[in-house]
Amino acid sequence: MVPIKICVIDDRIDWEVLHKLVPYYQKRFSVKELEGNGGNKGTPSSSFPLRVTHGTLCTALLIESLHKKGTLEQVVISGLMMNHGYSNHSLPTLIRALQYCITEKYDIISTSLRMYHLLYARQMLPLLHQLQSSAVLVAAASNDLKLTYPAAFPCVLGVKRQVCKSNVSQKLIRLVHNPIDGIEVAAAYTETSVLKTLRDEYNLNYETSNSILVPQISAEIAYILAQNQRLLPKENILALFDAQTVEAEKFGEAADNLRTASSDNIIPILLFRYADQDYDYIMLLGKRLQNQFECGGYTCTILYDLFSQSDFEAGWYQLSKSDVNNCIPFCQRAG
């Protein structure tokens, strides 16, 4: 069988900590730096104590999850590492990462990289569409569940924490149909040896983090690919997730489809009232307004109560008549 190729895009790895977290895995796989110098040294990130960088955490969880699924020996892991941490990206860096993944023909790309500005994030779409035909990109939603790209794009498999109900059995992986934030996969937090070690020895708790779910979902997809001997379209993978009956034993505290807004950098709202017969005119007006703003370098998002679902590439969002007071502030953060 041809090995399944997985690329982790994150910040740097500390090999000593990685091998402590997953002692049965003592290899050093290929790592390419995307920014600056430093080679493959795995310099620690100052934002994570005791050398537990975000890249170390997510790589350890990927290895652990692959090991549990029995597919670790069928997978070749590589890394694309950013010197400046996983949450501080420039668009050129993200584009270089996607171009590299296309060139190297990865099957699965596992990342927490993100952008919040749709106008700039759209520049990734040609590469994301190209990747879609040959790979699955798994990306984390923002922890406060703002609209996040590329996770919200339909050509990407976005992952977030699922809603937790006390004393109720739930699936480990659940699909969210017509999500307001574009994230179609909601996964439950489950206790693992890596997470227990981080909590007990490093005093680090990740129960509320979406990032830790991405390597676990990536391992599930690797298992599906190994079983089918070929890459499946995203829709087929989602259907297989939906059919799974494995239940979670423990959940972290989280909220599903959480809408958040803050008082800073709130973008202005233009509100149009319309008659039902003006639908075509309103659509045309909305497109022209959006085009004018974007030509000036501004993001412009459209909310409309007659949309049956949102278009996250175009920036057109479904406005819920029953939840306008929450929907509008949430989408104000979409730019």
C-alpha cells in the first residue's frame, strides 16, 4: 500500500517533549521552515511554557490518534513550521504553505492556521480548490468561534468543539447542517494519554481548544483512506462520520454555534428594507455594493433573510429572522 502522507502546518516542534509525550514514537520526520532561519531545531515558542509548543502538542496528538487507530505505520508525517507561532500568519506564508502541499502531493493537511479577514482569505481559494481534488484540508475553528478562514470555506473540513450535555451519551463526531459559522464537523473532547500528561506534568489544560480536535479528526480520515485505499471526496468522509456510532465518554465544556462579538473594531451596518417583489433588485444592489467596497480594499458581507444557506466564499450569510439580535453582531466580526 502507498503510504498516506500527512502534513502538519503549525509552529515549531520540540523533539524531546514530543518523544516524552509519545514515547513509542522516537522518529524525526521531515520538517520545513516556512519563515526565517533556524532549520529543524524545534526552538520553543515563548507563548507555550516548558517547550510545549503548539506544533509539539498537535503533532503528539496526531501520532497518538494514528497509533490508536492502528494506522501509524501506514502514514508518513511531515511538518511545515512557522517561526512566529501558529496564530500570527501573513497571507504570503499561508499561500506558500498551500503551494508546498500541492507540490508534495499530501493526502491530508492538518492545521490550526487561520485568518479573520475574508477579503484577504479569498486569495487562498484558487489553491484550496486545487487541493480539494487531491487532498483533505482539516482546519480548526477559532476558539471563540468567530468566522474563521480557511476553516469556514466549503472546500475545507472545518472542526470545532461540539455542544456538551451532562449525563447524555453523544457521538464523538457530529455533523452540523447549514452551520452559521461554516464549520461542519463538531467533535467531542476525549481524554487521551497526551492530554493527561500535559495536564498533570505541565499544568496545561486544552479542554476548550478546537486545535486539539484537528489532529484527531485527521487521524480518523487517515483510517478511512487506509480502509478505502484511495482518497474520498469530502462529502463521502462527512457521510462516514455521520454514520459512526462510537460514543464519547467525557466532554469538555463548550457551546455549539457560539456567536461572539466584541466592542472593538465593529464594522458599520447598512440596513435595507425591501418588499418581496424587489428580490432581484436587492440581490443586484447587494452585489454592486459589495463590489464597490471590495474595490476600495474593504470587506463587505451581506446578510439576507431569504438565503436558504450561507455562501462563505462570497461573504453572503443567512440572516435568521428568529435570532437577528445575535446574528448581526456575530456577522459584524466576519470581515
